[in-house]
Amino acid sequence: MKPPRRLHIKSYGCQMNVYDAQRMVDTLAGEGFVETANADDADLVILNTCHIREKASEKVYSELGRLRVMKDEAARQGRQMSIAVAGCVAQAEGSEIIARAPVVDVVVGPQSYHHLPELLARAERDGRALEIEFPVRDKFEFLPPPKPETIRARGISSFVTVQEGCDKFCTFCVVPYTRGAEVSRPVTKIVDDVRRLADHGVREITLIGQNVNAYHGEGPDGRIWPLGTLLRRLADIPGIARLRYSTSHPRDVDETLIEAHRDLARLMPFVHLPVQSGSDRVLAAMNRRHTVDDYRRAIDRFRAVRQDIAFSSDFIVGFPGETEEDFRATLALVTQIGYAGAYSFKYSPRPGTPAADLQETVSAQEMDERLERLQELIDSQQSAFNKAMIGSTVEVLFERAARNPGQIVGRTAYLQPAHVMASEEIIGQVLPVRIQSLERYSLLGELTALPQSRPAPTVFSTPSEMTTGA
Ligand code: 5AD
Ligand code: SF4
């Protein structure tokens, strides 16, 4: 038997990349690869890249510089190290990577991960291999499911892709080009995936997609199901305690989704609903296809059915043409909505997007200032939201042993980390916790109910909260 080969994957960017990295591990497990935490002793290193902003993209080339040194060192020791670039930079700049970085053996776009074994063989034979097509067949049909022990090792919270790509074409965004047109997976496939995860200890599922609430997958009844109907079906699967979904577009908030929040206790009352700007003028220039008022109305519809619902969002400051007045409108919207948290970014022109042709009007210094003002406001809302938990009793889904001995950490409905002193048997359980204090972003508390006795799964990891899309 051949010894196992070691695989190291470094992922950048969004939840979809975290999920895709796992699918690549599952695909390559069939080829005798096992994961290693270190790049330097790996036989194959995959950089799973992000193209959303310039900063994210630049990381690829500096990382490839470091990998070249490691690859040379491996060769000196008589070992072969292969290097693959996957993800959205691979999709957007595939041929350029091949030309610019001779160290790279394989370039593979996000729609072709099931071809990785073939591409590695081709690289071995021909020196290099590149695949960045959008194939006609759904890659999910060919991606092998994870093994039971792999599911357990990955912990009690799992992502499941239900939709990929985006048809919205916001003028600043690369997603429609790197991830392609919107495609939804059929309901039965998703149900099978979730069942399998639940059978092996997963308690929380986050449905992911670049524009997840545009989901329109084929249902078992032959009709097209929207996201709300899918969530209703998944809420019935035994073992699943919590459901989430990300990332949503304000325009695609339909009645089935609102009704799902009204009716499903397992659907967490925490919604990531990016708005990008609080100015109608900027929203139009961004081609967001919604106004500030449409956004407020969408928020109100959620709030009408679930009083305890909280929101997070994404913002871009310094979009071409954004005036101080436009920016103030963003601050006013944030003040009015009141977020539990939000991500904010400086506008970064992306080659090939319509906005890249617009004259930039906001200086680097103004952009920095606006970002700082916005982040200050968001931070104050986030701390107020977290502080408001002190003294209340909230349900926590426990995930893993914390760094401090004796402590177990889990998450509230709003994804806040919460720590208690308890034994590891509470891992995987949802239990009420009286919150006593707040330390930076972590809540500390005590259990108010005794855990049920049941064997706990073994090793745990926390999902990334970085988002992409919508
Ligand atoms: N510049 C800055 N931020 C961007 N985002 C997407 N494209 C850009 C860009 N060109 C942000 C949006 C999106 C999040 C994932 O990244 O806020 O919602
Ligand atoms: Fe699509 Fe979101 Fe990108 Fe707009 S920002 S194009 S909705 S992924």
C-alpha cells in the first residue's frame, strides 16, 4: 500500500471557500490524501483564494512567493511538493497565474473541484494543468460526501451549499464573473446531505450561497421550492437543532422566508442582510436594485414576525461618487436599523466590473475616515447588543472545549461566543445559560439546567463568520 500523501489547504475569504475546502479534502481523500496543518511537509498545497477585494487577491502572489521557497527546499530533500491555486482568483486570473508563477502546478476554478485528481495527474504528465470552465453538469453530483469520522471531526456546526453564483450584477462585485450564474441544488440532494450530517452528530446547519435567498431548487414534488420552503423541510430532520442561512439579498426576501421565521423555532433569529449603502443615489450607481426604503421595509417584515430578530450587514464606503451627504445617509440608516454587528469595507475597484470604469472620487484619506466613523458606530451598536445580554438567560449550542481548562464554549442564537464551566458532555446540546459578564466579544455565564447525558463527539472547529455575496 502506498503511504498517504499529505494535503494542506489554506482558505481565504468567505464561508463558501471554507465549505469548498472541505469538499476538496473529501475528493482527495479518495486519492489517499490526508490533511496536514503545515504547508512545509505537505505533498500538495492548495491555496483557496478570494478575489472580492484587491487586498484579498494580492495575498495569493505573496503566498506563492513563500511556497516557492518551501517547494525548492522539499526538492532539495528529494520530495515533490505540488502547488494548486483554487477559488475565485484562479477563476478570474487563471492564465495570468500560470504565466506569472511557474511554481504553480494546477489552477482550478470553483466549478471544477471534482476534477482535482485528474488535474493533478495531468500536471504530473504535462507539467501544468488549468481548468476554469463553467461545466454544464452540476459539480455536486460528483463531489463525494465526507466520511462519518470526518463529519465528527469537523464538529457540530456545518455549512451546506444550496445555491451558487449570482445574477444580480452589482457594479462593484466580481461574484457573477467568478462564481457564474445562479444555480440551485435540488431539495432532495440537500436533504440527503443534511440527514447524513445529522446522523453523525451535526446539530447546526448554515445554508450557504452567494445569494442564498434567491434559492429556487427543484422540490421532490417537481415544483420549484423557495428558501423558506426548503428551511421548513430541513427543520423536520431529527437531530438538527439550529438552522441559519447566508448571504441574503434584500430584494429576494419573499413571504415564504418571512413565514419560515414566524413558524420555525429552529430557524435562528439572526439575519445577514447586506445593504452596502444608505443612499439611494449610491445604491442606484451600485445597481443594487433596491432603495433604502425597500431595505427598511424588508427589515420591518422580519421584525413583525419575530420580535427577537437581529441583523448584520455589509457596507462599502467610498464608492465612486459617494459624497459626504451620501455617507451620512449610511450612518443614519445604521442608527435607525440598529445592528448586532456588520462588516464594512473600503471600495476596491475590481478589474472587469462596471464600476472599475468609473472615476474614483473619494480620496484614500477620506475613505479611511469614513470607514473609521462607520466602524465606530457599528462597534458601539455591537457592544450595546452584547451588553444587553448580561443578566438574561439565553440558549447556547455548545461546540467545543475552550482554551481555559474546564470551560466549554458555544454560541447564542446571534452567534456570540458564550463560555461556561461544565463537562464536555454538554457539547452538542442546546442549554439555557444565565449570562453574567462580557469579556470583549465573549459572554460568560452559568448553566441554569442540567445537561442530558449523552456521548459527545470528539474534535471541534468553529465556522468562519466572514461572508460573501448578496
Ligand atoms: N470593494 C469593496 N467591498 C466589496 N464587496 C464586494 N465587492 C467589493 C468591492 N469591489 C463587499 C460587499 C459584499 C462583501 C462580501 O464584500 O460589501 O457584501
Ligand atoms: Fe451578487 Fe451580492 Fe455580488 Fe451583488 S454583492 S453581485 S448581490 S454577490
